[in-house]
Amino acid sequence: MKKFAFALIVFVCGAYAASAYILGGQAREQYFSALKEYERYGFVSLASQNYERGFFTSRAQTQVELRIPDESQETEGKVARFVVNHAFYHGPLTGTGGDFFRPGLARVMSSVEPVAGDAGSGALFAEFPELAGTVSEVHVGFNGHVAGDVRVPAIDRSIDGEHVAWGGLDLRAEYAPATRVLRGQVNMPSLVVKAGEGSTELEALTGEFDLIEVLPLVYAGHVEAGISAMGVIPAKGEDVRVRNLRLSSNSSCDGSLYHFTQNISLESVAVGASNYGPASCELIGNNINATALSEFQTSIQSLYRDMSETDSEVFFDRIGQLYADLFAKILAGKPELGMPHLRVITPLGDLTGAFSVKLLSPAGEAGLNPLLLLQHLEAGAQMAVHEELLKVMLRIGMEKESDGQNLEEIVQQRYAERIEPLLAQNLLVREGGIISGKALFSNGRLSVNGKDMPLF
């Protein structure tokens, strides 16, 4: 019996070692396959330095090269390099601790370090030693399911006369190729950039996404993002502070048509001693050609893989052509865009508005001709703002034109020159201290507050 038990243990251990070695080979194939697919992407390129395969653990090194264009275009720009070290812990069991029996192809632990013998890479890590603390852990399942996280440590450094205090970054994500579902969360605790006597601050950036790839590179689902607080403190002038900025997006794909709804809100905006908000708006899009979006995204991806000079005129010309083609294909359907809701609450009164634009029938070739496109277009817009708030908005725009001593006089003059004539022509309406307007465009005709207006 003891011999049988011993033989059984030896067999199980041998079978596990053989399985681990076989799975290690599969992990190696996936590594080189991914490396080939993303070998070059715009200004980023990847290259394998070595791969050491073992029974239970394999190790690899990937060199990452970033080509940063020179804004002046007088030089070729800078090149930053670093190495990503990978440790592949082969399955069939890839967990650790209490999760030891987690099945999978491999568990991959990664970290970064400078390129040996590269002075530029060494200087980069000497200036930002925190980069060496960047780590990731990824679990690869038997069915290709990938789940993991990336953690970038905090940085507190002075760079070119600016002081940067960054709270780091934590990204967690998972992708299931069988269902094409992509989920994840991102968190960035804080960012403070000080330059001279001014500074920019950001606090608690968070995001969550739960998406499905409905067509190649086209995702639909739910996205939430937010910033707890944000501030711009200039060396001169008034501080601007925003609190609790939120974005929520829901999208879907019905056959070949893409639809989305986005809601944006903020708790308050403080400009100096003046407080505004809360504010909110809703944006919608319907009947967007999803196939055209997929073709556009695929073409953009191919362009970044084929061209490393992403700041060249040729690159921007091709990008412009891709956008033009996308626009034409979208107009060939019946797209709808709109903002059904906009509201900003202030101590001086509210600002409200809405607009919608849609094509009643496929524009076809008319999409390339603005005059013909008008025959297929239906649009509407309306707004209302308290008169005192409108004057404040004018005052903000006039501040740079005055020396501060005659600002009110300039505001009153501009109001009389710009707003009063519109009121006199009934293009704007004043009622109870509220300035409002409503415009409609249909069948090639424009009306403002019920009054027909010539287009040309």
C-alpha cells in the first residue's frame, strides 16, 4: 500500500511537472504572438531581449522604446527605453496563498528596470527612481481569459522648474475573449503640478468600465468616471476650483447601429469668490454607423502600426482622410445627435439649453456637399439665461480688453451693441429678466422665435 501511495504521488508530481512544462510552452507562444502583434504602435515599439524557459517558471525581458517627437520639429526628438522583466509561473495552478488552486495557463509577474548599458535609460531611472516600483500581476486562463492589475508608484519630483507630486496609478482589468467582455477600474489619488507661483491640482480620479466588443474595436456598455476636486491657481488672476465632476456613459449596438447616452455633472465651480453650480447636461447619439466606426478604428490601428513618425504631415493627412471617410459613411444613414438637457444654477440665475440635429433621410452623396445636405437636415436649439448672468459672462470675456478701471462701462457698451439689437429684431426675447431664444431648421428653412430667417 505504501509503495502504491508513493508511486501515485510520483505519478501526480510527474504529471503536474509535465503539464506545467507543456503549459509553459503555450505561455511562450502567447507571449511572442502578443509581441509580434504590438511590435510597433506609433511612437512605441517592443522587442524581446531574451526568453528562458523552465519547467515551472519561465523568464523573459521585453525592451520598450518610446520616441517622443520634438515640438519644434528641429530635431528628431527624444528616445526613452526601459526593460520589462516577466516571470511566468506555469499552470495548471496559478494562484498564491489562499487562492493557490486557481487554475490557469500562467501567472505573469512583471517589473521594470533601465536598459543595461544605455546612458539615457539609466538617466531616466536616476531622475525617476520610483519607476522601478512599477509592477503588474496578470492571470491567463485556459480559455484566454486575462485578468490583472498594474500599479505605478507615487512620484514627487522637480522637473524643469516644475514640481510634480503624483499619487500614483492603480489599474485593474479583465478580458474574456469568449464573450468579448472588458471590465476594469482605474484610480489615481492625486496630482499637483506647481510652476512658479501658479499650480494645478487634481484629487481622486476614478473610473469603472463594463464593456463588450460588439464589432472589432467598437465597445458598448457602461462607463463611469469622476474627479473629486480640481483646481487651477494662476500666478495672477482668480483661482478656479471644480468639485465632484462626474461622467456616466451608456451605449449599445442594435445590429449595425450604435447608440449612446452621456450624462455630465458637477457639484460646483468657484471662480475667485463667486460660486456657480450645480450643473448638468445630457448628450445623446443614435443611429451611428457601427460598421463605419469599426473600419475607422481598425484603419487607425493599422496606421499607427505602419507609421512611426506620428508627427509628420503624411500621418496627419492620412488621419484627416480617415475622418472624412468616417463622416461621409455616418451621414449616409440617419444619425441623430443632441443635448436634450443643459442646466447651470448660479446665484444670479440659471442657464438652460438644449439642441438636436438629425438627418431625416440618408444623405448619400449630399453628405459631401453642405448645400445639398441642408435639404436632409432637421435641427433645433433653445436657450434661456438670466440677464444679470449674461452680463457676467460678457464681463469675463471683456476682462482682457480693459485695464480694470472701466470694465463695467465696457460691459454695458458691449451689451448694448450685441444683445439689444437682437432683442429689437425679436431674435432674442426678454421676459421677467430672462433672455431666451429658440431656433428651428427644417425643409431647408430657418426660423428664430417663429420668425423666418434667410440662410444667405
